[in-house]
Amino acid sequence: MRILASDGMDKSAVAALTAKGHEVVEQFYEADELGEQLKSYDVLVVRSATKVRVPVIDAAKQGGRLKLIIRGGVGVDNIDVKYAEENGITVRNTPRASSDTVAELALAHMFSVARFISIAGHTMREGKWEKKAYKGIELAGRTVGIIGYGRIGQALGRRAQALGMKVLAYDLYKNPELENENMKYAELDELLASSDFVSLHTPSLDGKPLINAETIAKMKDGAILINTSRGGNVDEAALLDALNSGKLRGAGLDVFAEEPSKNPELYSHPLVSCTPHIGASTGEAQKRIGAEIVDIIENF
């Protein structure tokens, strides 16, 4: 098969697929050219940069070859899945491979905001020594509310409990076996009102921000928001207002409404710890994603 990896692929996966006789091309194409190129490919592998929308699918299906699209990661909101499958193109993702990696980044942002690691390091590079300006808080004994308690949410929950934190989880599908004295399911309003940290681990909700002015008002005063899910889950203007008013203590963000972000007021804010959508960007995760992609292709 001919396989287009439009956002790159781990070298081990490329080697494994090549050894099996497949041809792998690593090349990014803008949307207006992608569909035309896909006429000569059997499989498309994407991460988050490539968007596979209806016009791309319409152009690709004219070639009659494309049969499989794989998202190297969890969310598939950058692919028009229903339309692809209606046109005979199977869509798969790799939900297991990056769960621990994303959970670790969410936890890293929790530490960063709680102890001012990002801004304190920045001011030191400016030659400042503002020791008394950064009085932080401990994570132990605090409550983290995890919205979306699937693989990533559970991975964060286990780590938080190991640090002596209490976990409140909100999810449409509850698994009572996960509950214990330090982890309980809760309704969304209870979670927002009771949590010192709120961490998002849900897909995009039809373009509607899950965290907006209304839900922020329900949050505990001085809470910290963490988002390593999708930028569209947070109303950035409402978040800025909450940071500037003191309603929220800080925010840790790996994802933004527009990427690359064009909101310097947010990503440069002294109460924000930010990273450029690197949730799954570890060597270990990329190797696991690559191995899962190889399995999907072979099984398909």
C-alpha cells in the first residue's frame, strides 16, 4: 500500500511498514492540495496539524484508492469522520498510546502554576531575583476535578492520588469500580464548586466551550484550570477575565482556540503556564503511536 504520513511518523513505524513492503511518504500538504494528492494513496496518517474535511474527502474519493485514515492520537475532531465513513473510508485512532504522556503534562502544568515555575524562570532569565513574589501552594491535600474520566483522565487521577490529592471525576459513563475514599464521581456543578484544580480531558463539544463565563462563575475562588484536551473547550476571553479579576489563581494550557495561538494576552499572561500542543510529544508515546498505527494498517 501507499501510505501518506502528512504530519510525520516515528522512524520505527516507517521502518516496520517499509519492511512489510509498503511505501511511506512523509509530506505535509495544505488542504487545497491534500485531496488531489490522496488520489494516489491507500492510507492517510495524520496527527493534529492536518485537517481532513469534506472537500478533501470529496477530492480524494475521485481517485478511488483511499480506504483508511488514521489519527495518530486520541481525538478525531480534525477529521470529518461520519462523512469519510459514508464514502467508504474507514477512520481509526490510537487512543491507548499517549494517555500516560498527556496525563504527565497535565500534572506538570499543575505543578508549574501552583509554584509559579513558568513565570519565575522567565523573570530569572531577565536578570531578576523575585524570591518573595512567588508564594505557591502544595498539591497534597488539594482536590482535582477531572472532566472526562476516560483513559487520560484516569491516568491523571492515579497520579494525583499518589500525590495525596482527592479526585472528583465527571463523565457520562461511570465505572463504580474506580471509586475509593480518594476518588469519587460527581456532577459537573459539584465538581466545579469543590475543586482546587479543574483539568479538562474531553473532545470538542461542537465548537461550544465547556469552560465559559457561566461555568467559571461556578468554580471555586482561586481555582486553577488545566487544559490539555482541545482549545475550543475554553472560552479564552472569559478565562482572561477570570485571571485578571483574581477569580482564578492561574491556568495551564497546552491547547488553544487557534493554533499557532494568536492570543498573546493569554499565552504571555504571568498566571499562565503554556506549551505549544505537545501533549503527546515524547519519544515513548510516539513509538507507541507508531506501533499502534502499524497494527491498525496490518489488521486492516
